[in-house]
Amino acid sequence: MNITPSAVEILSDTIPKKNEAILDRELDGETVLFNLSTNKLHSLNATAGFIWKECNGVNTMNSLVELLSHSFAVKAKQAERDLRVLLKGMYHAGLIEL
């Protein structure tokens, strides 16, 4: 079965958690992730890196929207849309669990 990123549903109480097979490092303002399972490297900008750090298995989608909105001075609706896209991408890249 092929699952597209849009097929993943992220609800307000969804709790994203980092995949434990991921190593992360900060380099020149970017977060670099290495997936030990796939041997793939991922580079995250400051915003995505911020969200990565907050995917701690405690924060819900709603709390991440609030953190993103306040930290980057973006409206909550826009933060929610952008966050859904980011989390779906991270999920399909094997970086997080939902």
C-alpha cells in the first residue's frame, strides 16, 4: 500500500515523537539529522529545527502550534497549516512517529 503525505491525519491531540534511530547536531544555525536506519542525512532550517527539538513525545499538535506561533510571530492558523505539512514530511522521512 502506498501512503501519500496527505493521507496521514494529524489531529490537535497528536503527539509527535522523534525516531530514536535519528542522530542530531546543530551546525551553523541548522539542525542536521542522520537516520541510522536508512543512512540518510537531513538538513533542517531554523524553524524546522525548532519543531524537531519540541517533538519530545509530550507536546501535542496544539501545543506545537502555540510554540511556533509565539516564537516566530506567525498567526496560529498559518502556523497550524505549516506545521501539518512539516510533520507529515518528517513522518514520511522516518524522522518522527505520530
